[in-house]
Amino acid sequence: MKFSITLPKTQQPTDIRNLLEQDWLIPRKVRHFLRTRKNVLCNGQPILFHEKVQAGDLITLIFEESDYPLPTLQFGNKANCHILFEDEHLIILNKKVGVKTHPNQPDETNTLFNDVAAYLKEKNQVPYVVHRLDKETSGAILFAKNPVILPILGRILEQKGIQRLYEAEVAGHFASTEPFTIDKKIGRHRQDRRKRVVDEQQGQKAVTHVTPFKETAKTTWVTCQLETGRTHQIRVHLEAIGHPIIGDPLYEKRLTRKVSRLQLHAKELSLVHPFTKETICVEAQPLLSNQNDDFSGK
């Protein structure tokens, strides 16, 4: 695999060792092989690890198959891929409701991951999971397209550099339309393995920023900005304050309004591209708040 990047205008002068280790998170073993094989090029010429590079330089890394062994893939249907953004390093898609993000069993083929694998097969690339959406949730989701960018995107996600904005229809009304924050730890439900609960003693930190923006007779539409990414975080947090998401099969105890799906949609995803430093911001249409309750994805 040959991997080439033109360093962006914002790149400060640095040596190859620092670029690969600190900026690009290349594993130590792989860095060793790149150095001993002389498989790092700058503007087409071999470069030593102590030599400096700067903005505008074309850096090429040549990997052997053993550096990043290809995963075993099961292929789905590429026609199910509704692409919001794509370049040679990453791809953002609009996931339909009712579709799992990735398989849990080796023989599964009906997940979005399998569909993306089928699409990328023609490009001699494979997908890597960066984050996930619940099966019942639709909207924008990000995959890496090579193993080099995967840990970088993971670090950006951990440092809250990938912004995810959701919209949801919840039961009841709020006293104000002012934004507010839910800061409640989330842990596993002790009796039901499918569920999560607020657990301030043993749970993990979870923070959701909520803004009401539209009311109906019995419900309110809100946007939710994730600061952390716990399983079922938005669903658990909204249920915990007495406003469960409409259509939630796990957390809405009362039937406020009959709908055909969970009223939760990942409407926007944005990040600064780790290589080009360009801001990527996509919106996953159609928005749930503008649709009838039979919305099923683009």
C-alpha cells in the first residue's frame, strides 16, 4: 500500500520521526520497518527520519502487506451506500434507520459496514469503523478508508474534534427554549443487557447538550450535541429527565405518539480533516423534523 500526503499550508517544519510518531500515530513497529526499508519519500526521494519537512512537501509512505494485514470482509450491497462526503482517506454516509453499523458475527452481511466494504472493493480499499450509530438511529456516520488515518480519527474523536449534532422528538414540553446540559454518568442495566441506565456510582461520564427548537401538541423537537459517546447516551439522558424519545422501543414507557421508528437522527457531522486541515461539515437529509413519521432514510 502506497500512502501519499501533501503537507498542508498550516504545517510547521518538523522532522519525519516526529511527523510519523506524533502527528500521524504510525505504530513503532511499522515506523521501524519504514525506516529500515527506506520506504519514506519526500517529493519522490528517500528521506531520513531526522530530516525536516515543511508545508507543500509530498510525503509518501510505502507499506508492506505485513505492516497492516487486511481484515477478512463479508460484502453487502454497495447500492445501500448514500455518500455525503468522500476522499481517498475517509467517507461519511447517511445511514438508514433499521441498519446496524457493523456486524457482530463473522457471517453477517446486512450491515452498513458490509455495504461500504462492497462499495470500496472496486477502489481496492477497505472500511474501518470510527464510531457507530444505533440500529434505530439514522443519519451521518464516518468510516476510515485506510489503517493510517484510523487512529488519527480515533484521537480526534476522543479529543471531541468530531462534532455530531442530532435531532430528536421527545415526549412533553420544556419550561424554556434555552439550551441546557445533561451531565449524568451512564452504566449497564443490571437486568436487561440491551439497556443502559443513569448510574452515578459506577457509570461512565456522559455529557449531552440539548436545545429545544419546535413544539407539537404533546412533543418537543430538540437538537442534541454529544460531548461524550456512550451507548444509547441521548436516549438514556432524555429518558432520565422525563422526556424519552418518541418511538423508543427500550426507553419510552408510555405511547405519546404512534410512529414507525425511533425519532432520532444524526443530522450533522463536522471535523477538521487531519491531513488537509480543511473543515468538513455535512448534513444528512432529509431531516426527521421535516418529515412524516414514515421516514426511513435517504
